[in-house]
Amino acid sequence: MITENPDRQDIHEYLAEFEDIPGTRVYTAARARRGYHLNQFAMSLMKAENRERWKADERAYLADWPMSDEQKQAVLDRDYNRLLDLGGNIYFMAKVFSTDGLSFVQAVSTMTGMSVEAYQAMMMAGGRSPEGVRSIREKR
């Protein structure tokens, strides 16, 4: 007979805690499922012929992928934070910004609202400070 462990937390409560980290999107199984086709699209850009098709007509290329309209629009807008919310994996999204000719640092700095120089300086100084807001719920 299996007995319930009173110290064991409900999995949904546990996963909900990942949504409480300010400025961070934890890539969970749910995000992976939601972003499967989005990430497959991004990986398709590893092939030169696909990059050429993409550059020639982004909307037509996206039409071939069974992604949500919201995901397609976020790709067209190059809204990387939204893409992460919608299941994108940053390492797969790198294929999109690389195709645009952006470095990882250039693209990620847009996600922070910082200039490339300010972002680089922050990272060279050790990254974001662990001080400050540690919970979205507590910030309210």
C-alpha cells in the first residue's frame, strides 16, 4: 500500500513556483510541449536552403509550420521574451537571431532592455545582482 507523504509537495504547486522567478523563464516540460513546432522551425534554419526561403518571405515560411498565430507573430516581431513564454528554447531561438546576423549578446541584450555595451559590462561584472526582488508575488 502506498501512503501519501505529508512532506511531498503537489507537482502543480511545485511547477508554479518556477513562474515566480522575476525575469526568468524556466524551460519546463510544459513549455517544451507548447514550443515543439516553434523550436523545430528555429532548428530548420540550420540548413542554408531554409534560411534563404525564410529571408525571401518570412510569413510564407512560417505558414508551413503548425505554430499558433501568437508564436508566429512573436517570431515576426523578434520578441524573444514572448517566444520564451510561448515555449521557445533560447538555444533554438539563437538560430533565428543568427540568421538575422545578430550575435547572442546582441539578441539577449534586447531581452533585458539594455544596450549591448551595458549588458556586456553587467555580465563582465558577474551578472545580475542576487539582491533585490526575488519573487514576483512578493513584488506586488
